[in-house]
Amino acid sequence: MNRSTVFWKRGVLVCALCGVVIVMGMSVGCVASQEEREEARLLASAERRADEAEQYMAMGYIDTALAEFGMALEENPDLIEAHMGMGDVYREIGNYELAKRAYTRATKVDPNHFDAQYSLAVMHHLLSEFGEAVKVYLRALAIEPSSFVANRDIAGAYMQMEQPEIALRYAKRATELDTEHQEAWTNLASIYAMMKEYRKAIDCYREAAELGDLNERVLLGLGDAHIHLGNYKRAITVLETYTLREQSSTAHERMGYAYFKSKRFVKALGHYRKALVIDENDTAAMNGIGACLMTRYIQEGRENKLWRDEAAEMWRKSLKIRPVQPHIADLLSRYNRM
């Protein structure tokens, strides 16, 4: 075999090998391309399903919306819109535990997603898990420090944890972020009241009163703040405004107390009794009735034993419903000896 023949055969072999490599490369490329196309198809399908689910939810087709969100997540487990959507559906129907789980999954997909963190915090809040709610509100505020809703709601959570001094910072911030939001001013007023700063509370309640309807929180809070400052006439005026629209045991009980402090015992007794008609377990009203009757019994010469007996019976009934009332237990013990 001459050298030219050898070189020719080697050339053929090299060309053949090159052809195999090219074909193999094309084959791998085709497989990769197919996988990418399939992945893109699934991602697009998942987004489409999530969009359709939101439309179903808007139309009130809850079960269909949940099914579509579920199928969207099968196609793309990291689709945060689907996790959020499922949470929104469960929240809408009042299943806060399942909503919490859905929002938790959303925060795992994207820890820096404000809506996911805020929505999760709200679920903890609604489930009375105040400590966890505060932790997640703080994560949301780390993402968006100027969020009005997060500042407003974390203040509410701290209030429910009876930590008004911490709540104050966030409640003030909320009123700065939205100066015309009635609930924000009402929250701030309630916090000042918890801190016994009643004049500041009244100022905030007045701000709230100018920003919307005179609702229960505003009127009862304003009335109670006036009572604590000894402004009994103003308190009665405010509370009467509310009772003309709504029959509230709390409003009547507070009016009874304001009349009692004004030494108008017949009026006070009437409002305490109205409170008890509305709520038969209102211990504050029972205690008020007892105080009015016993005061009249003593002031009028201790002759009407029926007043004394009814007063004692009201206090006994109050203690049966709410046993830890040392002051009432002491009154009952003292006047039982009369």
C-alpha cells in the first residue's frame, strides 16, 4: 500500500468521525431545545391558568379558581402569583389557616415580596397570633418602610399585645403617611387612651371624626376619654349621639357611669338597665346598678331594703360571671353586714 492510499483512507476516517460528532451535537442540541420549549410551554401555561383563576375568583367561582391555581402550581411550583392567589381565595372564604399556609409558601419563593410578607402577617393577626404577626410585619416593613397599611396594622398588633408605647411609633407614622385616614387617627387615639394621655386621645378622636362617619370606635372612645377627664356633660352628649343611631350596651353603660359621677342616680340607673337589656352578661352594668341602688339606699336613710337586696344580688351575679373583681367582692362583703 503506497503512502497516498494511506493518507486517503485516513482522510475518509477523519471525515466520518467528524460527521458522527456533528450528528451527535445536533442530536444533543435538539434534545436541549425540546426541553427548553417544553419548560417555556409549562411556564406560559401556568401563568395563563393563574390569570384565569383570578378571573374565576372575581366572578365568585371559588372552587374553580382554587383548581386553576392548583394546576398552575403543578406546572410551575415557583409561580408566586399562584401561591398568592390561593391565599387570597382562602382569605376571602374565611379559612385563615389555609391562607396562612399559601402565603408562607409565597414568602419561601420570594422572601423580598412585600405583598406576600404583609399578607402572611395579616393572617397571623387575624388568627390572634400577635407575636408572629409583629415579626412578619417587621419583615414587610424592612422591604417597604413607607407602607401605610403595614405601619397601621403593626400598631394594631402591638395594641392587642398591650404594648402601647411601641405601638405609638407606628401609629404616628401611619397618620403621617396618610393624613386623611380615619382608622389611622382612631388607632392613634386609642393608643393615647391606653397610655392615659386622654387630652391627646381626644384631639386624635376629633381628627378622626372629621374624616368620616361618626362610628362606634370614635364616639365610644371620645366619650370614654371625656369621662376620664371628668367632662361628664360632654361625655353624655357624645354618647347620646351614638345611642340615637345604635343600641349599644357599652354606650348605655358609659352613659350610666357619667350620670352616676354627676350624682344623677335615677338617670344612671335607667341607662345601666338599658345596657343589661341589650347584653344580659354586661358585668359593668350590673356593678353600676348595684352602686346606684346601694348609694340611694344609704342616702335615703337605709329604709328601702329592696334597693339594698337588689344591689347585692347584682354584685353577686356579676361575680358569678367574672369572678376576679376584688373591689366588687369587697363591696358585697361590706354591705352584706348591713
